[in-house]
Amino acid sequence: MATERYNPRDAEPRWQKKWNEAKVFETDNADPREKYYVLEMFPYPSGRIHMGHVRNYAMGDVVARYKRARGYNVLHPMGWDAFGMPAENAAMERNVHPAAWTYQNIASMKSQLKAMGLSLDWSREFATCDVEYYQHQQHMFVDFLEKGLVYRKQSKVNWDPVDNTVLANEQVIDGRGWRSGALVEQRELTQWFFKITDFSQDLLDALDGLDQWPEKVRLMQKNWIGRSEGMTIRWEIVGETAPAGETEVTVYTTRPDTLFGASFLAISADHPLAKDAAAKNAEIDAFCEDVRRAGTSLAALETAEKRGIDTGIRVRHPLDPSWELPVYIANFVLMDYGTGAIFGCPAGDQRDLDFARKYGLPVIPVVMPRDGDVATFAVGDTAYDGDGVMINSRFLDGKSTDEAFNIVADRLSSASLGNAPQGERKVNFRLRDWGISRQRYWGCPIPVIHCQDCGVVPVPKKDLPVKLPEDVTFDQPGNPLDRHPTWRHVACPHCGKDARRETDTMDTFVDSSWYFTRFTAPWESKPTDFAAANRWLPVDQYIGGIEHAILHLLYSRFFTRAMRETGHVDVKEPFKGLFTQGMVVHETYSRGSGMSREWVAPADIKIEELDGKRRAFLLSNNEEIAIGSIEKMSKSKKNVVDPDDIIASYGADTARFFVLSDSPPERDVIWSEAGVEGAHRFTQRLWRLISEAAEALSDVTATPAKDGDALAISQLAHKTLKAVQNDYDKLWFNKAVARIYELVNAIAGPLTTVAAGKADAAYRAAVRDAAEILVQLVAPMTPHLAEECWSVLGQDTLLSQTAWPKYDDALVVENDVVLPVQINGKKRAELTISRDADQTTVSDAALALEDVKRVLNGQVPKKIIVVPQRIVNIVV
RNA sequence: GCGGGCGUGGCGAAACUGGUAGACGCAAGAGACUUAAAAUCUCUCGGCCUUUGGCUGUGCGGGUUCGAUCCCCGCCGCCCGCACCA
């Protein structure tokens, strides 16, 4: 009888080796079975995996293993999102080359992932910093350029004057560079952009079809794309106030219905008319400068005061040429939305109202709520921006806001100013084109050459890849590619004259926008194997953090469309199913307070319970440590648990099982030592029960019981199988865990009975059937333990290559049901009755129950509600 | 400000989205085995009461219903996203 404890340190590497040798997880593109593509967001190679990775990959692995057992041809690859700033920071701080640092990190993280026993096809692995990968990205960039999906334009960027580099918005903290602490400047630079806005409408519309995405993510994308319906209106500038060469101002509005409530026009400080005015007037120039600076300082915009300055320009109202309005430059008007100019309707917009009150401009109420009274309706400190009835609006009076919108839109569309319509209906999007230029070394070089005569010339495809030079220095700030002695000097591919290579590299979000496509044929000499990509895509189940809800997922959706337009794939949507998992969180421990607060790692303390209160003490000297709030694991708060330590002491299966238990997968899971021990106890218990009974089960074939003592065991096993199957389909791992516990609790006794030699052959066969089902149910979560159990049961095949069991319908359906019997909605009794008993039989049987008679005490039921197979409610 | 989500035992949570509230796990308590400890096993575990029974209970207040954790209305409290988008 095998009674030794299960030893994961021995078993886990042993089974990993067997899976490896049998190439169980290598996927054949030619396999004709139905495909299933599972993918977890690939990691940045920071050096160590953390618990968040463990949870993410454990979930993906359950899906992959489950689908494989269900007979699908599963693709489950892994790679590395390997370009990016941390590698350059390491180079600056520690004088290591970014490539060396990155590949070393990949090597150590890979061995950590391997220790988790994930069913990954490592033969398809790549890193985005491999030339073999990024060269294809350069090919596609050139294709996109030809298709007009890439362009250059001047754009404002956050410029760090100390580090000499562009900063992303997230890297600007309170107006200062996150590394240098220098005041960030706004600079106009010529940058490369992807034309994501070409797809605004399609990216929005297609969200409706992504019914296997979380509603929350679809909504976030919808808001980000930000579609609004309105119109552009051209306002004629009054001749004598017009700057030279200017005759009109175009504004964008979603409320043309409120046009009679206009009292001013406001333009952005970056608007051409503003620049023009600034050139002539020092006061205006100073104001514009001020606005520009304030814009970068991320000061709470909520409280930002509305400010403006009169340009002296006057415009004519489009519906009444005799009505002249002033044009202001205002700090709340954005140049890159709409046209950079608005008309202010103070009664209908809070910002306009604040502005009008400050500068003494008229406030004319034009929309009144439906239940308002024209005689008394007035606008005080709060603008009314809702729907209603038009007032003070001449020919629009009495119309609804919708009607007024259409009347004004029609009228201005058919009126003309100069040779063009005065107004046009226009749909606007909040989404902006994607700026991909980064002044950094560790990224994919943008494959173009700048020639004085020929302009911007794409690198001819025969000259690709443009490889990053290896001999670069990081001893000074700025882009090492810019100061490399030779790399940037090339001959123009057109005219052969001396030309300059582009030294900007691509945003790393580009790398992650198509890696899932590359996995479908990573060996291909073109970016994609067209047929393979179309066959595997979309990814059936994508799993990752909610933090990528907008950027990464939206960029990938765009990139897939762009690849389709350039003939690299024939799918539009990259991810059919999306799941966003919660974080792994942990208690925090600290001593001291305020500035001298010091965080303590969980590994350095022990928890004791004194008088029912949990208290923490330092292991080294028993000093008491304060237990703080539960927070995301982070290095700064030291509340991290290293997966390596957990795998070393409990094994990978325990770690996997624990992060899948308890909390629903989309919610945060609290890591606790006690919880892990609970999970570990389960693995030991399962092993003990199975291994002790194994010998007694060796002479029977698994056969579910049809009657007798073992019937209940077979029924529960098959019901659990059906339920867990559904749980796995829906990614309800915590429910699957709970049901598996229930099954183990129920068959623990029978297994012990069998082990003691006290069961007949039929009973043993039923227990064996239940045990096999149990082992197969846990296999996706704790694959090593399951293989070990499978093997001790005398199976000589790999469980990883074994088909999912089938439940027996007859065992899943109950013949008798237990119905709760309520009297006036309160449960008073239980009734066991045949599942297909008719209503009369059920109510008669319910009324005949002793408990029911006692509570009724002679009262005559007014009504008896029988919900078949659910409940009986007697109303008196 | 706008949009979305969530409030269930000491804790993480379940409840087939209108039908037995608290499955399963953690923590705690009692007991068995043991020289002892660990491990393991058994039992108890929302609150209150007059305890073979009863009342009450899913953030708070109402409503619909034979019946509400679930649906509707109004509050309270947390969390997340976007944020001067015209």
C-alpha cells in the first residue's frame, strides 16, 4: 500500500520531462481537428515572474488542458514582450547592454514558467526584440505606408529637457519627468502616426459583435472612441476685424439647436487665428503661452478656472448677419478635438456659463425643460444641458431640441457662405491617431530614410531588416541611435546621395499588436502564413489584466484590420473571447509611521493569534509589526510572495490550485499562507485517498453503479463531472474547486472502505469510476498530481493525452426530487416525490405531511403553488 | 462632473439570475488517535429566544409578488474607468 506523502519536488519535474519527451503540447498546424487558440497576455521580461503571472497562466493552462482533453487541436504559445524602457534604464544604471539584460531575464523567467508545468508549445516561442520578429514588423510598416495607413505630422509631445527624450503622458507626473524631475516642455516634433481613426466607426460598430468580451471593456472602448453626432458651422468674420487673409472661423457643435443662445466664439490657444493674434499682440501672446504651460501641468482640471482673452475679432451669426459676436481665446478649448473652435452657449453648457459670467457676456436661455414655465424659467449658476422645448429662438420656438437640431442642420446645409455650404452634418470621434515614434534605442527601428532631395523614402524591402546596432553607449541622456557614429548615415535608396536614417523606434505597443498572429506560424519567412493565420485566428480565449482594456486591445484590433488591408490576414477581430482576471493581493506589514514607515516582507514575519486577534511578529527578534491593509503585491510595499519560494516548498500544483480557488477569477484573490496550506492539504489528501485505495482498485474496470450501495457515489461523480465541465467552459474555476472538494468529501469514505478490503467487485468498480473521474477533473488545475494518481491507478497512458470522460445521463437525472414545502412563503417541510409527479399528486402529498398539518392546524389553504421540481407554496 | 460595477457569517465566497440563503474553503472551538507534537479523523460554527421548536437575517427605507440576495423606486458606503471632447 502506497502511503508516502506526495512529493511535488520529485513528481513535478518527472512529469514535465515526460510531457516534454512525448511533445504533448506541440501543436501541428496540419492537425485536422477543430482548432482552439488559448492565449495569455505575454509577459514583459522583467527578470522574475510574480503571482499575477501565476494566476494568469494557471487560468490559461486550465482552459488549454481542458480543451485539449475535449478533443480540440489546441494552440497555447508563449513569448516575450521584450522591447521597452526598463532595459535601457538597466543599461544606464548598471552598464549592461539592453539585449544582454533582456535575454538573461528571459532565460530565468522561462525556467520559472517551466517549473509551473504549463502546457505550452515552447517550439513557437519568440521575443519581440528578436530580429526574426521585428523585421516582419518593418515589412508591415512599409506596407502600411504604401496603403496610407502611416503618415508623419507635427505633433505636440512631452519633452524632458534633461533626459532629452519624449515622455508618454503616463510618465509625466505633476508636470515633471518621472526620472529626471525636470519640468516637462511641450515641443512640436514631427512624429509617425498610424491612422487608427480610419477605422473609428468600424472599431466602434464591431464592439457589438464581441459578445464574449466583458461588457465593461466594451464600454470603456466605446467611450474611448467617443463618437458624437453634430455639425460644423462656418462663421463669417466681420471684415474690418479680420486678420489678413482670414474670412471665416469653423466651429464644431453637437447642439446646433442652441444656436440662438450663442454669445461668443472661443478658440484654442493653438488655433491659427490665435497664433496670428498672438504675433501682433504681446498680451495675447503671453496669455497663449500661459495656457500652453498650464495644459501640461496636469493640475486638477476640475478646478481649473475658465479664462480667456478677447482677440478683437468679430463674427456674424449664421442665422442673422446683423448679429455680431466676439471671438475669445479660451483655455478650455482643445485644438485636437473638433475644429479647435466652439460657439459658446452659456445657458446650455456649464463651462460656457462660467466663462460668460466671468467676462460679462449675455446668457440667453434657449432650451427649457418640458415641464418648465416660459415666464419664470431662468438660468442661474447652473446651465441646463438637457432636452426640452426651444424658447427665445425665433422660428424654433416651441419645437423640441431634436426637431430644432434638424431644422438648423438642414437650413445651414443649404445656405452658403462663399462657395460652400455654411454648415455640414458631421460625426466626430474622440479617438486620435496613434503616435508611434519614440526617441529610444531599445525598440523596433522605423524603416525609413530621410533624403534632402527625395524626402521620406521607405527602406526597400530587399534592404530589410534595419537591425539595431549593437555598439551603442548609454553614458549620456538621449537616443543612442542619434549619436552612433555611422548607423544613421546611409545612401538614399532613390538617388544614392548621402541621406539620414530615421532614428526613432516604434512604440512597444506595436510589438504586442500582432504577436498573437505571429504565433500561428513563427517560422514563416513572411510576416504571416496567410492560411495558418486565418485558420487559427481569432484567438478563442484571451486572458489578461484589465489594465489593457483600452490601449493594447484597441491597438491590436486596429492592427489586425490594417494587416487585413495589406493582405497579411483575412480576419478583422483578433480576440473572440476575452477574460480579464483580478489581481493577487496581500496584506501589508510595516513598522514606524509617516516618513519613517518601513515595510516588512511577509517572509520575514510570523502570524500568531492571541485572544482571537491576529498579530504579526518579526522572525528575527520577535518585534511586533503592524498588520496593514490588503493591497496589490508590489515591491515598494514589500507585500510580495515569490512564486519560486512557493513552488519550492509546496509545489506548482498547490500554487496553481490556490490561485484558482476561493475568489471568482475576475475578482482579486487574497494570497494568504493559511490559504496556501489549505490548498496543499487538499493535494496531499487526494493523493493519500487514491494511492491507498489503488491496489484494491487494480483488479476492476471502472464501471458506474446502476443500483445498490454505490449508486449514490456514481450519481455524485457523474453529476460533478457535468457541473465542472460547465464551470470550465465558463471559466468559473472557484466553483469547479468547490464541487471537486464536495466530491472528494463524499468518496473519501468509500475509498477508505475499498482500501481496507471491505468492498465487493461491483462497489470497487463504481469507486474506481468515481476516482478516475475525480482525477480527470482536477487534472487541468493540478496536472502533475493528477498524472501521479493516474499512474498509481495502473494507467500506462499520459493523462495529458487522455480524452475527457463522458457523464452518464441516467446517473445525472434524479428520479426523486426533494421539494421544499413553504406555508405563506416560509419553509416548513420537505417532500420527497417522483420527479414527474403531477401537480395534484404533489399538492396532495404536501398537505399530507405531518409538519404541514401541524402548522396549518386545520386552516384551509387558499391557494397551492406548485413549481415543478422546485418548490411547493401553500397560501392560507 | 459623466459612465460602470459592487455591498451576503469572523474572512474568501455559493445560491442553477424570482423558488430551501450561507454549498465549498479559511479561521476558530470541542473531541478521538498519540508518551507528546505534527498529520489525520469526528462534531459545532449568522444573530436572538422559552432550543425535538420558534423568531429574525443578504448595506438602509419603501414597492411589486404566493414567494425577492436576484426585479422596480429612493437613500448610504466602497471600488474602477474617462475627464474642459463643445
